[in-house]
Amino acid sequence: MTKKTQDNLPEVIVSGNQFRERVDAALEALKQAESAQPTIFVQDTQLVRVIHKDKVSERAPISLAGMRNALTHSADYYRLESVMNFIVN
């Protein structure tokens, strides 16, 4: 991760490094986003999301789409490309 964007989200560069490094950066961004008011937990062996409705909290399994949504809102992801010796977003 590098600097934060105007939305105060960390920037994660997803090109030019190993997949494990991208995963680590994405999980760190998710950890930061969840630190104030956690909503994603592990129950038994499954990821669940806590949903607050009408002063009642419910747990629901988090789907792949739900996990993508959480990751999307935790950071700004960029792929850098080299064009004629210049780096562009």
C-alpha cells in the first residue's frame, strides 16, 4: 500500500508484484476499513457479515460478491502500465 486517496482510502498497486503481496495489501486495507466498526467475522469455519437492522444484529454468510464489495470499499486498486518508459495509472 502507498498513500491514501482523496476518499481517504489506501492505494493498492496490483501489478508488478507477487500475488501473495497483492493479497497481503488487500487484506491489510480490509483490516483497516473494518477496524472502526467490524462487520466481517469467522463463525465456525465460515466468513460471516453482521448486518444491523432495526436495532437487531443478524449474522449472514458472506458471499464471494459480498467479499468483493467489502474489498472494493476498503481501498483504491490500481494497475500500473509502462508506456514508452513512463508509468501511468
